[in-house]
Amino acid sequence: MSVLIVTEQRGGQWHKMSWEAVAAGQQIAKLLEIEAFAAVVGSGVESLGGEVAKYKLTEVILCNHELLADYTPDGFSLALRQAIEHLKPEIVIFPHTYQVRDFAPKLAASFGKPFLSDVVGVTREDAALIFVRQLFQGKLNADVSVEGEAPFFVSVQSGAFRGDSAESASAPAAVRGIDVTLEASQIRTRPQKPFRESKGEVDLSSAPIIVSVGRGIKEAENIAMAEELARLLGGEIAASRPICDNGWLPLERQIGSSGQTVSPKLYLALGISGAIQHVVGMKGSRTVVAVNKDESAPIFEIADYGIVGDLFDVVPALVEALKESSGD
Ligand code: FAD
């Protein structure tokens, strides 16, 4: 019995969610007391396999073929199908990336299985695994179990498992290539240049302090107050999605599942409710301070310090106190 963790790389560059999938796969392997394997798909991926082998895994499987040099849904699903037939894992774990969304349903369907996407947690009940998926924009959590014959196909939501919690091995895992049989005629699409997001001017992922504003800020002009607080703290300003959707701050300052993932020493959440899509982007912060006038706002569940109050009272008071202490 085993778990197969599918990693993702493009042109030799790792997708950082690969390590989140490794962490999730290791957790499942522990829960079920079974072995964890990882797969690397591509062309000439031997050295990448060696990088994965530093994690606590039974073995790293290489699906190596020149026709896998560029991503195609046909090529990747056919290659992984062969790896799955070879290894016969109970569960196949993917990071929930755009690429996985593209080919994993096809791969699962080729086995006649459903694809359990965007999982945020997993527990064990007797012999069964219970996966947690979110519904209605994170307002409800659903416990989902799978029935029938393995393999089961599961992807994990960005930020739900911490990549840096993936366990390293005391000695590197074995790396083994499998024979992948692929014909050019089986690949029906011709890859074009990969889509690149425009490079943002700010890299919030390395900011030690972030002051983040949500819909509680009410008007675009009120953001100046939070920006001043960020400046006095030596931090960066960021926001929840509605603020960026409104164009009040640039998209590159959005935190969350469709924005940046950050882990500053201090994350100050002002008027942010704490929807899961926001929380997955900031829950790795060392200390979270939340200001919200609703004492039952979900953000307080992950806050280290919570102020139940009106941000229009709290922020000016903080600005005043910081100015006084710095003589600004
Ligand atoms: P609200 O949920 O409206 O919360 C505002 C909060 O401010 C409330 O809790 C309220 O009590 C408080 N408040 C109001 N006035 C005051 C005051 N004067 N003082 C103090 N508190 C006050 N969201 C993201 O943030 N990032 C993402 O990347 C993201 N991606 C998404 C992807 C998808 C596919 C989907 C479906 C949604 C995504 N969302 C994302 C949206 C997310 O679900 C929430 O809608 C959003 O995070 C809510 O933003 P908010 O907390 O600012 O607003």
C-alpha cells in the first residue's frame, strides 16, 4: 500500500506547491501507516529526482521521456497512468496547480475514478481517510470520504499544508526511472510558450511586517491611514481580494489563494473577515494581529492577538503611539 505524490516542475524550476503535496502525502502515509513515493515527470529529470529524494520517501519515480520535455495534458496523463499502473498506489496526491487542474481530471477519469480537488485537510476515521473540502467560498467545510477500489486522486489547496513541514530523510531515498512508452501521435496538442504572470514590483513574500486591509476599510481614501501605519512599522501594505478587485491597491498586493502567499513575522489584518481564500495566503505568518468589529469573525480563530473594535479608532491610536515613540 502506498501514496504517490506527484511533484511539479517546469523547465527544471520547481513549483513550490510540490513540497506542500509532499507534506500532505507524508501526512497521509503516516495516518494509514503506508509508504510514500514521489513522481517527477519530464525529460532529463534525473537531478530533479535527486532533489526530491532528500525528503522522507520510500522511493522517487522518474517518468522520463523526451516527449515530456514540455507539458501536455496527453503526455503527462499517459506517463502518470503508467507510473500508477506500475506502482499501484492507494492514493495519488497532487498540488492543486493550474497544470494539475488541466490534466488530473482526465487522468482520474481514465481509471474511472473521481478527482477530489482542493482538499484543505485530512484525518483518519477507523480505516477510512476523511478529506476536508470547502464549500460556498469557504463558509462551510465538508468531510468527504472515498468509496470503492483504489486508486484515489486528490489535490491539495495552496497553503493548506506547509511545504516547509515536509519531512527530510536521514539518507536520500532511492531514485528509479520507469519505462515510459509514448508516441508523438498520442499527443494531440502542441505546447506554446508558457504563460507568464507579469512580474510584480513588490515581493511581499520576503516582507517581515505586513499591514493588510480588507473591506472594513470602506473607502479607497482610507487606505492612506493603513499605509502610514505600515510605514511607521517598517512594513508593506497588502489587502484582501475585494480591495484589489476594486482597484484600490494593485493586484500584486493581494494576499490569498489567488494572490501572494506570505509568512511575515507580523501580519496585521485590518477589517478582514478571514475567509479561507485569504487565510491560506497568510496563515504561515509568525504572529497575526487582527482588528475587527465583529467578535465572531473567523480571522480571530487564527489570530494570536485580537482587537474587537473599530479600525477607525484602533489604527489612528496605533499611528499616534508609534509617532510618539519614534519622535516622527
Ligand atoms: P469581508 O468578508 O466583507 O469582511 C470585512 C470584515 O471587516 C468583516 O469581518 C467586518 O466585520 C469587518 N469590519 C467592517 N467594518 C469594520 C470596522 N470599521 N472596523 C473593524 N472591522 C470592520 N480573498 C482574498 O482575500 N484573497 C484571495 O486570494 C482570494 N481568492 C479567492 C479565490 C476564489 C476562487 C474565491 C471564490 C474567492 C476568493 N477570495 C479571496 C475572496 C474571499 O472568499 C473573501 O470574499 C474575501 O477574502 C473577503 O474579503 P474581506 O475579508 O476584506 O471582506
